[in-house]
Amino acid sequence: MKKILSLAAILAIGCTLSAQGVVKVDPKLQSYKKVAGVTGTLNSVGSDSLNNCMTFWVEAFKASYPGVKIQVEGKGSGTAPPALISGTAQIGPMSREMKAGEIDQFEKKFGYKPTRISVALDTLGVFVHKDNKIKALSVKDLDGIFSKTRKSGVADIAAWKQLGLTGEWASKPISIYGRNSASGTYGFFKEHVLGNGDYKDTVKEQPGSSSVVQSVGTDKFAIGYSGIGYKTSEVRAVPLSNPAKNGGKAFEATYANALNGTYPLARALYIYVNMDPKKGLDPLVRQFITFILSKQGQEVVIKDGYYPLPKKMVDEQLKNLK
């Protein structure tokens, strides 16, 4: 993610934010243009975080190509690499980068590495119930809440009173929700918050991103993490700080803060594909990815609650298809 944010930091953020701060697609992005001869069937296997986006992209793409068939299965980023390797999927959405071992297994079979395409930006939200008045949390606080190994050196945090809440909250333990180990969100949070430490045994693992948010919305004393695209009116995303940066100041999970690198849990969302450098990308896969990176495709990103790529980032991704 550091590479993405360092690139984004030099961009004119105003090109994708309106004067009122509303997220808009970069006006410099090109509209998708239908081409002739696009047919076939695709399977997409991977990220639950991108599952809704994939469904919206497929619906919009099929409006131009009604004869194309695309099936989407979102059970976690960890399912994408084996599906690409076995050939049961041609598209592998992931909310984290492939691990070195996954890339090695792919390269061992095909003789080249998988191609990674950034398709959207996300701020991984840490959600509490809408009635929770906690003003901010640090990454170290989160380590204390979620981890039993606490590699940051922070003390164990098990009750809301340890975070300064009073009244009915003072006597309540923190109810913790998270994702299962197949999830890229689980892996991202584990790496960037827990320092690859171990989750507490009390974390209630959920099968999907929406399940985490729904659980927090109905459990008044809960906390959980999920992609910002799954936010509902029943939860609130807590501003986060990184004690090692910005003087410990907390930042909201906004698009601007993802682009400028101040929000600690900003990330890219990816699609991995199998592109033989000698043969190029399958025509149907190429057109589908091209659509995703178009004006219409990035409007879908906003519709699903995530953040679109600025044009300079889109241009970098399109170079990966050549």
C-alpha cells in the first residue's frame, strides 16, 4: 500500500473530490467503448470484500455484452490463488496482496507470475455501535483489543472503561468481531494492526464483511473491522491514529485521507489474473478489466461505497495489461 499512497500523494486530489467533499470519478477517466467479438464465460473466485462490486461490474458489463456469462464467488481472498492456479477461475479478486508463497506456487505451475491490477481504494473501517461515544482509537489500542500476543507492547484491553468510556459502558467488556482466516481483510488487519501477532480467542469470526457490520450494529458494546463499503446507519467508523506518525493525531476513514496517507488502514483492492507474457491476456478478461478501470467501472466503485482510482493510477494499471 505504501507504493500506492506515495503515488497518490502527488496527485491533485481535487480532481476526484467535489467542493463539498463528495467523492466523484476523475473526469479525466475515459468512458468504456464496446468492442466487437467479445464472447465467452468467466469465473471469478476470491474476495468477499469485493463481492458486491464484482456483481455490480458484471451487471453493467453484461449490458454491453448480454451473451457473456460471468459467475462470481466471494468466499475470501485466500480462495483466489488456488482457483487461478487450478484454472477454475480466470479472475481472482483480493483485498490483500498475494503472499510470496502463493505467487511461488503460481509461478511454479505457469513459469511466470500472476498479474495484479488495482481496481479500487478502501479505508478499512473499525466500527462501533452508533451509540458508542468513543472519539478515536490508535493502532496500538486496536492491538490491545484484538490481539493476545500484543506485539506493539500495549497492555491487554478488554473493557470499554479502559478506553475512557463511562456510565453503562464502564462495566461492559468489549465484544469483538472479525473475519475468518480465508479473508484478505483478516490478513491485512493481522499484518498492519497486530504486527502479524495472534488474534484473541474471543474474536467472533464472521463469514463475510457485511456480517461483521451487522453484528456490531446489533451488539451495543461491540467493535469490528470491515471495508468501508459495508458501513450502515447502525454503526460508526472510529477515527484512527498511528502514534508513530502525525503526532498521534486521529483521522477519519475518508477518501482524501486514503490518498494522502494519513488514515492508517488505507489499502488498495485488487484483481489478479493469469496473463501469459507470450500470449497476452484473454480478450474477454482484458475487456472486463478495461471496463472496471473506465469511467463507468469506477462509478460502480463509488456506488458500492469504496473509492475510485485517480486517472494516474488507472493509467499505471492499464500498463500492466500490455
